[in-house]
Amino acid sequence: MNATNHFQRLGDQLLRDARGAIAMPLALAMPVLFGFGMLLIDGGRYYSLQSSLQTGADALALAGAAELDGRDDSIVRANRAIDNLVANDRRFGEGASAVSRSGISVRFLSSLPATDAEAITAAHVAPKAANAAFVEVKVQPVTMRNLFAAAAGAVSATGQTGAAAVAGFDSVACDIAPLFMCNPFEGTGMSIWHGAKDPGFRRRLIAMKEKGADYFPANRGYLKSPSGKSSGSELKEALAIDHPRECYRSAKVELRPGTVSSTAEAMNVRFDLYEGGFKKYSSDPAYRPAVNVRKGYTGAACNETAAYDPTLPPTDAANQGKPLGFPRDACFYTDSCTYGGVSMGGRIGGGDWDFEAYWKASHPGRSFPNGWKNTDENRPSRYEVYRYEIDNDLVADLSVGGGGGGKKGGGGAQESGAPQCYGGDKTRLSDNPDRRTFVAAILDCVSLGEEYDIKGGNSPPLPVTTFARFFLTEAVDKKEGAFMVELVELVEPGTAAARNVIRDSVQLVR
């Protein structure tokens, strides 16, 4: 084989060899593929950064909105919640620093535009804490370095992204009696959340509703039904039944003006008194009496009447030797009560009720329990005594007097605290809920009167300062018409008292 043939065959083999054919196209495509890869990486980084920012804004808005319960310090607490969450080590964008509080703007809003397409303006900003229902959080734009632009030598190799969120708070209250009273501490320099925890205040008697006495013009202490209905029959049913059927939004209660007849009969089913239109419910468990109905009433065939005069002190000759209900505070006997803010003038007693007279009349021969006496430092609330009677099986004790016992057919002057007239199964009487207690609204009447023109039936939706549980201390006298109560506890969101009553809702709305 000569050299010419050898090189000819070698050339033919090289021409037929396809190995490495992709090298050139690949070399040309590599910069393009690399660029697309960097774009994908940048896109993923941008999406991750924006998602992180949005998640952070959502969390901050929800944390702030959860504190917007209408109290005077709600905005302060909301800002504190946002500050504490920002302090967590949440990192966004470039570098090792966490997003700073200065990089977050917050606005508290009383309302929102009708549609999401409309911008939030200064007109929607809450003028004060009581009106704050929403919080808007904006995370200022965070810088991200663009790898593709940097590699390509672009003038700007960075980009920015931010996030915003709006969250709102709402609270729904169920099992609420359609009643309200004014905040007894408004204008006194003390908050109700502090004052209501004082044991001395909790034994003060409160005339929650008085005949002919208004909180606002023509408003006696009633609330409209949450559905807007305001008939007397619906209101009375809600006062009498164990679980009122409708729920109130805490930011929207309306006053029910005028008087309502026979509310005494509605409230008194709790005391084992079934009169007027409520006779038909005397065997209905939904209208059952309390476990303990001691009230100083006696009489034959369940037509009970007061054995004592609740408008006179238990030491008065007219009340000697008779069963007693819980005596009133001393100033109620002389119409000289002055405690509380201006809207509660004359409605709150001094807490100086005669415990010793009640105990001697209701549980003759038994010594005073728990060191309780008439001295202020040892005087219990009426509710404490009522619960002690239940918890220590003293409900059936017979009071002073002779014969009978207030039972059907009995005509004596004694009284037992056990229900006698309820026609249902007495062995299944439930103390859950306690039928001598009910939950009602407390309003800041002074500030509401200044902010709204509340006259007669003109009641816009009003914010509730708080809901509270009250103890009905005595049966309602039909002539006097007063609901005499003690404040047992505030029904605050997140507490045991609010279980099955307050239902909070915090949610993102934008």
C-alpha cells in the first residue's frame, strides 16, 4: 500500500466519522442556555423573596388585628404585637440583616372601600382605638441582586419587591340577654377592666334597669334583636329562655327604645315564678328555674308573693321574723347612692349589704362560713353566698318562720331555696348555664352620647365596650320593675368566661 492510498483511506474515514458533531452547535448554544438558567434562578429567587415578604406582611397584619378589640389600648397592643413579630429573625432579600421595623408601615382603619379595586385613603383611617377594626401593613421594597443582569453587564443589576396585607378583627357574642348598662367607671379615671376586678366593687348592688329611668333619651336598657326585630314578645323570650337564639356582633348593637311590659314575668321564670304569658312554660326545660331560687317569697299553690319588703332594711320591724331575699345596699333604702360615673348616678350601691341578717334568716342555727361578716374586709358578694349555698347543699334549708315551706298547698312563712313550682323533672335541673346569671353589654354611654345623636328610636349601631356576666340578686317586682344585679365577671375574649359566648374572628381581607 503506497502512501497515497493510505492517506486517501484515512481521509475517507474522517469524512465518515460523526463523533463530536454536536460540539460546535453546543458551543454556540451554551451562552444562551446559561442565560436562560440564570433567568430561571433569578425568577425563582424573586418569587421566593416576594412570597416571603407577603407571608411576613400577612403574619404582621394578623398579629396586629388580633388585638383590635375596641379597648382604649388596642392600637398600642397591636403595635406591640407587630413589633415583637418583626423582632423575630425573619430574613428577606440580600444580606444577613432581618427586616427592620422602620421598613414596615402600619395604618389602623375603621372601614374599607367597597371593592378591592378602590384604594384605601385617609378617610378610612380610624380616628381612635375604639373605631379600629382593620390594620394595614406594608413592607417597604426589599432589594434583590439580579444575577443575569449582573452577568450581562447591565447598568442596573438589582430589583425590588414589597408586600402589603390588610387584616380585620370581629367578635360575635352569643347567649346574650338583650340588655345593656353604661360603663360605671367611664369618666372616673379608672378602666372597667381594672375596676371590675375589685372584690369591693363586685359586691356593690347595681340597678341595671329601673322603671322610668333612662340611660339615653327614651332608652331604658334594652337592645334590639341582632336581626333588627324589636317586638316586645321577642325581647321577653330572649330574657326568659336559657339560650337566646341570636348572636350580636360586638361592634354593632342597637338600642331598643321605650318600655316593654311584663319583663318582670320574663326574668322571674329564673326564680321559679311562672306568671302571665309564661305559665305555659312551667314544664319547659328551656325556661327552667335556677337550682337555687331563694328569694324571700312564700305563698300557697305557687302563687308566691314577697314575704318581706325589699325596699326596707332587713332590720326594719316590717321584715322581722320573715324569710329574706338578698338585702340591698344601704343607700338604696334612702335613695342616696352616688357611686360611679355620671351616667350611672344613683344606680350603684356601696357594697354594704347586710350579710349577717340574710344568713341568720335563711340558715338559722348555722354559723357564718368562711369568716364572712358584715365588716368590709370580710363581707362576701351575694353571688359568693348564693354559690356557697349550692356547693354545700344548703339550698333546701328552711328559713325562719313556721310551717308550710312555700310548697304547693303550703301557707307558712318559711322558704326553701329549692324550686317548687317548676313542672319539669326537678332531678334534671341544670346549673349550666346558671339561670340566676346572664350576659349583657356594657357601653361607654358618655362618649357615645357625644359622638352620636341618640334620641328615642334613633340608635345607630354602637360599639360595645365589653360584655359582662351579671347575677340577678332578687326577683323583679312588677311595680318597681328594677333589675337588681351584681357584676360577676367581664366576658373577655380568650378567657374561660368567654367560652361558648365570645367567638373571635381574625382574617385577611386584602
